[in-house]
Amino acid sequence: MKNKPKPERRRKKEAEAEPKEKPFLQTEDPRAADPADKSVETPPKTDTFSHADEGFPVVGIGASAGGLAAFEAFFSGMPADTDPGMAFVLVQHLAPDHKSILSDLVRRYTRMQVYEVEDGMTVQPNCTYIIPPNRDMAFLNGALHLLEQTSPRGMRLPIDFFFRSLAQDQRERAICIVLSGTGSDGTHGVRAIKGEGGMVMAQNPESTEYDGMPSSAIATGLTDYILPPAEMPAQLIAYAAHTFGKRPRPFSPPTPKADDALKKICVLMRDRTGHDFSLYK
């Protein structure tokens, strides 16, 4: 009779017959082991604030009597070799039948594109937009909309109307500047801009031809900077770089095109009630 194998040998043979489990190894990025090894591709890092969707400040500038000299001084102070990275919208008091020479004047002092506004024009950075005569203008969903003037002459406040719409649409990216002019147009707009976290500049009264509008804006106590027009561009660019840096709030793309009349109704409703009905379906 054969001898039975000893228990120790039997257990050893059974262990050898069983497949061996591979030890668990924590995987590592091959680049970490060998930075010079480029055989393994790693997906590029994504930045949710890409250049394509970055926002930009929009600067509304209002002027009346003495405004041409103030606008000339302002744009003469704009850097000649640098894009400011913001859009400028100019609102000037004009007689209904008066052709503005502001477009030609501004073109002499800036490398930016200069446009007289057409209804529904989308605003882009590094461009300047000028209100046409005999129109009110509002900012809605990243575009400029022109409206028939309804208030009697002498009671029109086109700067206030535009500043309020700019504040409601652009919020903290809204900037307003009040230049030379009589009366107080722009003062209510200054309050709206500051109420949404925007920034306010006013021309220092000593440098104006008519100090009524800037003095009224300054009297609110809400102006962030009081400067001669020629010194404003440098301060604007410094403010935008400090406040927004390279990561401003993503720009809200314009909503799908709707009927122009409906858009204007939304502009007027928003101005009267403070509610934006343009995004309702």
C-alpha cells in the first residue's frame, strides 16, 4: 500500500495549481513617471472662461452743451497702440434736424471702429457707437435699440434713459461718464448704474464749458472718479484691469431674434417696471 502524501505537500501542490492573482497597482500618469515621455497624450485643461465667452465693460458717455470739446479731449487721451477691451456708446443732446459731426470727430482720435447706431446693432468690444439724431436709445440683450422720441422737446432725458437700460442689462459691467452739459440729464442714470454695481465718472466742473450735468452727477455722492476728459481713458483701462482682470463675468449672448416691435415694448416695460420681459417665452 502506497503511502499517502503528507498534508504539507498536498497543500503546497494545491497552492501551486491555483492561478496567482496579480497585485493591485495604483495607476499613475505616465508623464509623472517620465516627463520627457510624450508617447501618452493627456487631454488639455479646459478653461470655462475662454476668450470667446469673456464679457467686456460697456461705457455709456453722455454730453450736451460743450460736449464736442469734451468728447475730443476724451478720445485724444485714448492709447494709440492698445485696444481698450471695452465698448463705448455716446449719447449727445441733438436737435431733431441736426446732423451730428461727432462720428467724424471721434474717428480722428481713435483706432476703434466708429458707428452711427442702427436699430438692433450688436455691441462689440473696441468699437464706438454714436446715437443718431431724433432718437432715444436703449441697451437690451447686448444690442442697441432705437426708439421714437415721445417726450416734448425740453423734457427729453436721453442720457438717463440710456444709462438706466445699460445698468439693467450689463449690471456690474456698466460704466457711465457724464460730460459737459446744462441741466441734470444723466443723474438718475448714475443712480441706476451704481445700484447695479457699476462705475461712474464725471468731468470735473473746472474743465467744462457748462457744468450743470456733471455737477448734478457729482452732487449724488456716487461718482467714483472726477477727472478732466483727457485723463479718463487711462483711469478706465486701469479700473477694468483691476476689477475684471482676465476673468470678467461671461457675456450674456443675445437672445434669439424676435420681432423688433416686441423688443421695443420690452425695452419700455423694463424702463417703467424694472422687470425684463424679453426673456419670457
